[in-house]
Amino acid sequence: MGSADGGNSAWSVEAFRRGETPLPDPNLGWNVYGKGVESIGRGGVPESIEIPEPAADQLLIRVDAVGLCFSDVKLVNQGGDHPKLYGRDLEVDPTRLGHETSVTVVSVGSDLTDKYHPGQRLAIQPDIHVDGRSTAYGYTIPGGLIQYHVIGSEVLDADDGAYVIPVSEEIGYAAAALSEPWACVEAAYTQRRRLEPLEGGIMWIVGRADDENSYEFSAGLDAPATIVLSDVAPQVVEMVRSSAGSGAEIMERNGLAPTDYAELSAELTGSNGFDDIVLLAPHSAEQVESLAKLIAFRGTMNLVGTEKLSGKPNIDVGRIHYHYTAFFGTTGPDIAASYGETRNRADVKSGGVAVYVGAGGPMGQMHMQRALESADGPAVILGVDLDSDRLAVAWKMLAQLADDKGRTFVLFNPNESDESVEELVARHSDGRGADDVIVTVPSGPLMADSAELLADDGMLVLFAGVPNGTLAPLDMSDVYLNNMQFTGTSGSSIEDQAHVIHKAEEGLLSPDRSLAAVGGIEAAQDGVQAMLEGRFAGKIVIFPQLSGLPLTGLGDLASEHPDIKEAMTADELWTLEAENVLLEKFAGNASAG
């Protein structure tokens, strides 16, 4: 393929960015044939994969950049057992990694000429659903670790239409690819929980027969189609019957112990769970724990009371992240006061104190960067991590930005300090606690410990995914007594990614600031291995059109290529100009064929 400095005299970055490059021979790609890094490709090298002519409903695309993600490692570790592969035999029917992808349209099928054109740049939104079933790009659909391939209706005509987003020329290929993980970060602060009783759903109100409190349900009780009452006081029964919708079915099931709850759910919901659970005058941690297990997907639990629970119930933090189960509450007497966006915020508190647990990793860095680049972000950003080398990278990446924005920015390794994390937070919050704690480490015990850092009205964001069934002791008393919130999100939407790209185009966000290492098409397997080893603190991006570039950290890249260093920032962070120099040195080489 020529020398590392490019062997095609007719090649230029300008022509490359217009998509005017010859098809390669061979067309290299990395299929996945099973579990383990060694299953990527054949014998540790990419394969030659035929480039088909696009059908009428297809696009032939050139893959320009692919961000590697720890989700890729999950797929490699699990192989066909990965939930998004549905037991697929990868040896027979391989897939391909690469869901953080930026592409250029090369040719357009006849049915799509009114929507797409050669040279058009796109970012792919991988969280694709067909008939409600996940068929994600880079998982079910083979992804972007290939130089050229075709996409059709599986991407361009799914449940939400076309899962692609136009990208302007002002954004580099790496930045466009990284818009996908950035969209996941953005989604973490976009309201994903349902905050009102479900229209046509089934609500379960659980109380105490000896409860003498009076309650009202000022709004929302007309939504459920079925309302189940268990052990509520007579005045509550009367209130519900007078406030419920005219067509609602109301039934009473009394004398239930927590051990009976699952049987009731099986009878009334087919074990899918109740859409909305209301617990009046809660007092038993065991009861809260039992009820929480029976919340439906995207369901809610509303706790209404004035006394602390007997202890901390174990709550499924995996479901908070993946199933968007929502917990909220109030001291009453209006049960409806718990619901709605006024009481349940989604974004970090403006001018507040925010703590980022796992701050040294790629996603922790991105969350902190978002906070720093947000005009109404927190005033104090505290990043906590046990890896000082990673924290040093985060400091290099973000300290000047924090100074420019006038924010207090502290990175902290508790293993290297006489001060505890709790003492650090107390010192920077005048003893109040943190307004927001964002956890990017997939550990149930760590999530529980992080919740202890919160102030009243605080929000815990569980960004890292732990498996459903992962239990953590959370003080649910704080939910109704102090309006504490436990939230989590998984993935992103087309709108989230489009918003990130728009922010990048407007200069409000720099997605490629989080870039730590780059490599050409031959370096993809090594990139996945590097994630397994934690070799780089930031994001790794593979440029499939580059050849002869091993996986290289930005610091080493700057040392080895002074012309690329000159195009980077003073702190050796990535820029569009640096990407152009990289293309000049290596992409013309690949296009020479």
C-alpha cells in the first residue's frame, strides 16, 4: 500500500473529504467469530471482504473513523451470548464491532437519490430498533471496523426512520465518531424517567390499615385503568374512589405480607410488574425492597411519608440504569406532588457541587468536560479515581478549560491523601454534601457508597451499567423526606446525537478533546486489547482508511511526528488540523491500493 508518508501523488485531503478516493483492493475489515480478542479477524490480521454494489435501497459507505468502546469488550467477552446477539453462532454468522462510527457516502441506490448523495458525511446512531426489538449497529448489524460496506433498510428505515445524522465539514472524522458516546453522556442528563402515572396502566397503592393521615391525589389518578388497593385505611379507599377515572377498575387485596407481593404481581400483571406503585406511610425497609422488585419496565414507585424507614433497602441499581425505574416521593398529603419535572430534575444543578466517581476513565472525563463546557453547569467539579496516572491525563485535558470557565476543579485519589472523599465533599460544600454524584464505575457497592455523598435534593446518576439484579443498599427515606433522586440511563437516541453534533458545530462542545490514541485499520484488534488492559485513559479511535499506523497515544504521536504535534493544541489535544495532517501522512497511502 505504499510508504507511510503516502505514495499516491494524486491524492489530497480535499479530495478525500469530498469522498473522491478509489475503492481499495483489498477491502479490509475485522469480523468477530466468537469470544475473546483472538476471535477478531483471522490470525490477528484484518480480512479481505468484498465490496458489493449497493442495491436500490442501499448506500455504499466509506468508514472514516470508529471510536472503540468498553461495550465492544463486553461483546468480545460474551460472544454470541451477548444480549444483543440473541444466541447467534458467530463462527457461522459473524458480526463486526464498531458502533461509534463516522462515514462518507460513496454511491447511492436508485431509491435513495432524493435523500442522499455521494460525498455526504453521516454519523450512525447505533441504538437501532425494528418492531421494538434491538438490532443495534455494531452488534446485531455488523459495524464499522471495515473500510467500505453497504447499509440499507436495517439502518435507514427502522422504527425511528433513518438512524443516520448529517455531519458538516466543520467537524472532524474523530469528533463525528465520538458524537455517539457523547450522545450517551448527553442522554444521562435528559429526562428518561416517566414522571406521571401511566395512561391505561395498572397502579398499586399499598398502605397501612392503622394510618390516620388524610391524603389527596390532586392530579393523575384518572390515568390508570386498574387501581389495586392493599391494606389502605378507609379514608384512603374513599379518596381513591372519588378521584379515580370513571372507567377505572378498583380492587382491594388486603392482608398481604411482603412475601405475598410477587404472587399478586404474577396474578395481576403476568409478572411484568406494576406500572405505578404508591406506598403510603412507609416504615419497613423489607417492604420497600419487596415492592421495588415489582416495578414494571419504565415504572415508578412513589413513597409518601414523614418517618424514616427501619433501614436501607437493597435496590436493583441495574434496573435503574437499564429499565429506567423511577423512585420519587413527598411528605404528603398530596400524593401527586411527587410527580412531574418540577420536583424531579434531570440535569446537574447550576452553580452546585458535582462529584464524578471514576473521573479518570474516558467516560468520567467526558462527563466532567460536559459540566465545564455547560454555561449553567456546576461551580465545583470534584473528580475521584484510584488511578493517579489517569487523573493526570484528565488534568492535562481539562484543567485549562476549568480555569477559562472560572470553575473550581479538583481531581482526587483517596489512596494518596489523608483526607477522605466524604471530607473532601464536605470541605467544598460547606458541609452540605454534593448536589450531584455521577458514577461511571460499574460497581454496586461503589454506587451505594456514592449515594452517601449527596445533599438534600441531590441526584445520583448511575451512568455505568451493572447487570440487572445487582443490589445496593440505598437510603430510600431520603427520597421522600429530602427529595433525593436516583437516576440512570443506557444508550442514546437520534435526537441526543444530533444535539451533540449541533453543539460541536456551534463551538459549544469539543468531542475530540477526549481522544487519547489513534490507529489505522491494522490496529483495530490491538485497540480492543488496549481497552481490556486500560492502556489509555481517554478514547481510542481507529481510522479504517489509514494504513501503516499502529495504535499510538497522542503523546507518542506528537513525539514521532512533529508536524502533527504542531497542529495539536499546546497541551497536545486533538484538533481538526491535526487530523488533516494525519490524513496527509497515512490515508493517501491506503487509497493507493
